[in-house]
Amino acid sequence: MNSYMKNASKKVRSHILKLVFKASAPHVGSALSIADILVAIYYSKKLKFNPISFEHSFVLSKGHACAALYAVLFDKGLINKSEFDSYGQNGSSLMHMRSQNYMVRK
């Protein structure tokens, strides 16, 4: 991993920690464990990502690590700060499993 990607990885990990701490979100270990992989995918030329077209797509099947994907997308400018800061709040499009929208009520 070159110095650019090492710095990106540190920045993404910092975003993850701030995000999960603010939202009191679970699974910080899952998010941190996949940070380097997501940086390798999104910061290299491997994934020709185009947010308009789904021609080249990435699917994260490790849902407990969604904070890592959100951190990368935020760092790349694909999620704005207000949306990023809304992680885990009611009505946010960025949810975690303790969010009210996903709780079953009787």
C-alpha cells in the first residue's frame, strides 16, 4: 500500500470512529476490519466507479460494516457532510441496526 492509500486508510478509520461514536452504533470492529479493503477498491483504479451508472458496481454484503462504506463514500465526496452526520438518526438514509426505523414494535 502506497503512502497515499495509507493516509486515506487512516482518514477513513478516523471517520468510522467519529461516526459510530456519535451514533452509539454497534460493530465498530467489523467496520475497521474492512477499511483497508474498501480503500484499496475505491482509491485505486480497480473500481471504475460512476455514481450515475451502475455499469461498475460494488456490493457490500458485510452489512455490519456499513459505517466503513459510508466513511469511504463521504471521504470521496459522494455523501455530503449533513447526510454523513445523520447516520443512525431517524429518517436518515444511512442506518445501522439500532436505528429506530429498523426496530420491531408490537
